[in-house]
Amino acid sequence: MVIENKTMDEERALYGCENVIIHNCKFQGEADGESALKECGRIEAKDCYFDLRYPLWHDRAVMLNGCEMTENCRAALWYTKNVVIADTKMHGIKALRECKHVVIKNSEIISPEFGWSTDGVSFTDVKATSEYFLFRAENVTARRLDFKGKYSFQYVDGGIITESTLDTKDAFWHSKNITVENCTVIGEYLGWFAKNLTFKNCTIIGTQPLCYCKNLKLIDCVMKNTDLAFERSHVQATLLDKIDSIKNPYKGVIKVPSVGEIIRDDAKAKGKIVICK
């Protein structure tokens, strides 16, 4: 079935529909109805405009292409599985939550509290602005993600992020099993309390990074304007340039060409710092 060129504003406008292509439709209007596509399966929406709340809850097999979700389209996708989103604007708060197996590409996200408790979300060529981005998510992959916001990737378990720019404060707190490769990471207090966090060929910028970590690895990284790094962390690091200061690494070896200041005022801090010119 194909539905096209319609404007729908009623409550649960297409509730429970299956095997539907929705083309060039608008979900907006005076009736201000919610949950337009709730409990649906095998839905393809092309060039559609979503201006009402909760449109895609408890759905299965969803494709969104060339769509726009406005600020009024809050909590757009919840409890939904097997989703592909392309060339789409997701501008409503809490746009994605508790969903599984979601592919997002060539899209723009402006959505506080995006992606909480999701499993298997993939980003390619996505620009995102958010706070608490992907909080408690699992199995995240991202390539060429351009992210700005605060408190990102907190409590995330499992992830690979490559070729991306992350301009973010308090990122990766309490995260587990994350690899970040060929990225630039800008922000304060990076990665505190993380476990099995690896940075490879990355540039890291910002004060007090990577403290209280377990099994932290940095491979051929550069740390700019970073001070008080690695406090109480268990770390293996190879740095390619000078770092401003290192404070009380607990275990491991940090190899670096030069250190502005080494601070050791904790008797338990046994980590080694090796100057490799």
C-alpha cells in the first residue's frame, strides 16, 4: 500500500499498519494527535514531515529517507527495532531511545538526551548536537561523526568510533570496551572511571583527561593543552608529543617525548613515565 501527499493530524493516524510506503506526507495539524505510526511493521517513509509527538513507537523494520522531524516531534523513535535512517533531520528532544539495530547515515541530529539505552546503533557521516548522547547505550559504531555537546557516551558498553570529531565535555565516563581511532577529541575530564578504553592515532585536547581508568590504552596519540592527566589510572600509553602534566598514574607505563610537570604526591602511584626523545 502507498500513502502519499496527505496531511494527517489525528490520534494514531496509521496505527498498526503493515507493509506501507508513505511518501511526501505531513504529520501536523490542529487535532495535534500523537503516535501516528505506533505498532507498525515494514514501514518506509520518504520525504515526510513529522511535527507531532511519539510517531514511531514499538515498530519493526522502519526506513526513513529524506524526512524531517521538527522540535515538536519529541520522543520520535522508542522501543523500535531494525531501523534505517538516511538524509533525515532529527530535531526533537529524546529522538531515539531503547531501540535496537539502528543505522543512521548522512543525517543531522539536534536532540538532547539522544539514544539512551539503545543497542546496536551505527552512525556514518552524521552531524549531531546533544547532551547525554547515547547514555547507557551498547554496541555503538560511528564513522565520520561530527559531534558537539556535553556528557556524551556515558556508561556506553561496546563501541568503535573512527575518523570523527568529538567536541564534548565529560565524555566516556564509566564507559566499557570502547575503541576510538583516528579521531580528534576535545573537552574537559575525558573518560573518567572508564574500563578497557583505547585511543589509537588520536588527538586529545582538554584538562584533566583519563583519570581513575582501568586498562586504559593510548597508541600513538597526541595530547594538547592537557594537564593533570592519568590520575589514579592503570594505563599503557605511547604519546608522540609533549604533554603539559601527568599526575599520579597508579599502574602501567607512559612513554612520551617530554612532560611539562610530573606530579607525584600519592604513595600508591606506581605507574612509570618514560621519556623517549
